[in-house]
Amino acid sequence: MDFTDLYIDGTWKTSAERFDVINPATEEVLASVASADIADADAALDAAERAMADWAARTPRQRSEVLRKAWELMTARLDHFAHLITLENGKAGTDAKGEATYAAEFFRWFAEEAVRADGLITRAPASVARIIVQHKPAGLAVLITPWNYPAAMGTRKIAPALAAGCGVIIKPASETPLTMLALMPLLEEAGVPKGLVNVLPSKKTGALVDHMLHDPRVRVVSFTGSTGVGRTLLKSAADQVLKPAMELGGNAPCIVFDDADMDTAIEGTMLAKMRNLGEACTAANRIYVHEAVADEFTRRLSAAMSALKVGDGTDPSVDVGPLVNASTRDKVAEFVADAVAKGAKIECGGTVPDGKGYFYPPTVLSNVPETADCVHDEIFGPVAAIQTFTDQDDVIARANATEYGLVAYVFSEDFKRALQVCERLDYGMVGLNRGLVSDPAAPFGGTKQSGLGREGGHEGMLEFMETQYISASW
Ligand code: NAP
């Protein structure tokens, strides 16, 4: 591996302490990566502060052109990044290429948004004052990302932060720091000034991030990961009243009505369940199928899941790679065992294979009882858990009965009914007759304990900006 050190102020810095990154398909060590400590965090904050002074003063068009160049360069190297993603995360080639493409698109989208930080000028309704509203870069941003999308969860934060004029320090997940490190030479080539983006892998995560969140130069904390860690970060962020952007866990319901087009429902559910091997906050976690079509749906979904080829994601014929690590696989196996003990039926899969690699087969469970743990927690693996319903109000109530509110999926050909259902679902996003909602041009984010703020769309850049209002008379 070429880039395994800390990236601070545009240079590579080694460290006394290092940690191993494992290939989940082979369980072999891929690389030994430098682990940042508090002094490194301070150096990165100093560098980001210096770089941001110049960057924020550049015109939006100048910032836009650097981001556009980053998109061009990354798009020309998708295979390279997809390969790295597969090596450290495990996801199969097509999935990894999809992620690399999605990741690159954030640079293009925010190149376009950088020049559209609209303000407002208007007459005060009851005085001679004019109300002038403008947006300014918020300050240094600390970005913390999970292992399930080693490229996209980073670019989804870096691109809007840079478009807004902010400098950043990114702390990638310890399982998958290599992709983000490999992106840094590309950003240099695109014209990102040294020091503006710093990458600090670390095994002292909690202390390192907490230290940065208490530095008075930091104004934004943008986190993607579990709800538990999100709560901890919100508490830390409270001390300096930072702007928080929190993309947290999910427990997505997927509702298939009896008037759904069955081809669309199967294709959409497969995508919602199996994109990223189910290791996604957006993964369909609870699949509610109308009783009238449940047998056909279960049979066809099981056939589609069984047809997927499991193996090392670097093999182009493989559809499904390994889970990211042993504990994630063990948790998936426990969810299945718990559901079966409570009455669920295994339609396909359900057995941990022998041999190296953290593989788990695509699995379909039917008759999943409401008491099963997988109904209440994120499965984060390739297990489709099917329940049935007959009544629309009842299924909406069951879908909403969770502390999460990231995304829901609805399959129905009756648009009047479908839109009524969408509006009653307490979720930040709904996929209607679609198993994929992620789009750089759309505001991604959840309600309730799935998070605060939005990434992508027009909202994404505003997460890194402060609104200033000037009351003026002339
Ligand atoms: P995680 O355990 O919360 O870790 C995410 C990141 O937080 C990692 O970089 C991790 O570093 C860091 N971290 C852990 N403890 C921390 C602490 N005390 N202070 C500061 N940072 C800390 O989540 P994960 O297991 O990597 O990812 C899976 C979760 O992410 C799922 O719940 C999933 O739903 C959620 N997710 C949400 C979205 C969304 O957009 N809503 C997208 C993707 C994933 P280390 O790796 O060094 O521990």
C-alpha cells in the first residue's frame, strides 16, 4: 500500500504507533497504518486554520473549479478506488465501483453548488430597514466517517465543506482508512491547497476527536456512524456549541402492497437490502409484505438472493463479498438465530460457511415475529426479514414504531395511496417504487434518532456555513 501515514499539512507523517488494516475476504493484513495522537491533531488544526484563511477568501468560482477537477480526476480513476474499497471493506467489485462513482459525484455536485450560496435582500415589513442575509464559511470542520462507505461518506462531507470555504480534519474509520488516504494525492493534483484537508487515522479515536471538538477554532462536527457514538459526540459538541451534522443509524421499513408491480418490488427490495451487502444505514431492515402477495414475494426474493455468488470481491464474477469483520458477521448470525428461535423460518441461507473470510450467505427469513431482535435493531448484513400485514394503518404504525427515521421504502402502483402512505411515514427519506434514494443532488438525512442535518442537495453546503443577517438603512 502506498499511503499509510498521517496526512497533515499536505505532507505524509509517520507515527510510533501503528495499527493493522485487514482484508475481510482473506483475513490477511493489508497494511499497517499510522495512528494519530493529540499532537498530530493540533498540527492538523494549525494547518487547516492557515489554509482556510486563503481558501475562504477565494471566489466561489475558484473553489468550484478545484472541486470540478477533483471529480474529473476521480472519475478517471474509478477502478483504482473501487479496488481499494473492495480490499479494505470487502464489498464486491460492482458495489465498490458504484460507491466510487457516487463518491466522485459529490465533487461535481458541490462544484456546482459552490457558486450558488444564495442570500437575500428585502424590505423589513414595518421599518425603513433592509434585511440582508448572506452565508459565510462556518469555520474548521471535524469529519468522522464509518467503514461501510470508505470513499463516499468522506467525499459527502469534504466536498460541501470545501465548497463552503472551510478547512477540514477527517478521521476515517479504523477498519477502512486506506481509501481516504489514497484520495489525498488526487486532491493535491486537483489544486486543493496543502493543509486544507488533513486525514488522521487513529486508534485513540475517542480522545483524539474529543480534543479537536474542544479546540475553539473548530465550529462544525460532521459525523456518520452509529447513533450511540453520535450521542457521545453531540454531548462533546455542546461544550463549544458546535454546528452538528449527524448521519446516524437506521431501521428502514420496506412496505410491499398487494397492488405493487412484483418485478419492481423484487428488484427494489434486492437493491434496498443487498446494496453494500446490507451494511448500510439505508438497508431494508424490516420487510412488510401484504398477505395476499407474501408467498409469491418470498419465493421470488429467495430465488434472487440464492442466485447471488458469494466470494472474494476482487473476483469480477462475485456479487457478494464478506462482511467487514468477525464481530459484524457474528452479530448477523445472532440475529438469525434469535429470529428462528422465536418462530421465523429460514427460506434460504442462514449458515456461516467454513474457511477464511467473514462471509455470510444472502438469507431470507419469513414469519419473522415482532419480538425478534432484528425487527428493532439494524441487522447490517445480507438478511431479508419478512413480516406480513393486511391493514394499511397497521403497517404504517408498525413502520413508524422505532426511534429511527432515516429511510423507508414503499412499493405500490396506486400513486394516490402510495403518496398518502409516504407522507405518513416519519422518515427523512422515502423510496417510492425504488430501492435506492442516495443521490448527491438530494438532501440525505433522517428524523428522530437517525440524525440531524442533511448531506447533499442544496442543504449539504449550508451545514458548513453560518447565516449572517445585516439590518441596514440607507
Ligand atoms: P461507529 O462505530 O459509530 O464508528 C463511526 C466512526 O466513529 C468511526 O470513524 C469510529 O472510529 C468513530 N468513533 C467511534 N467511537 C468514537 C468516539 N467515542 N468518538 C469519536 N469518534 C468515534 O459506526 P460504524 O460501525 O463504523 O458504522 C456503522 C453505523 O454507521 C451504523 O449504525 C450505520 O447505520 C451508520 N451509518 C449511517 C449513515 C447515514 O448516513 N445515516 C451512513 C453510513 C453508516 P474507529 O473506527 O476508530 O472506532
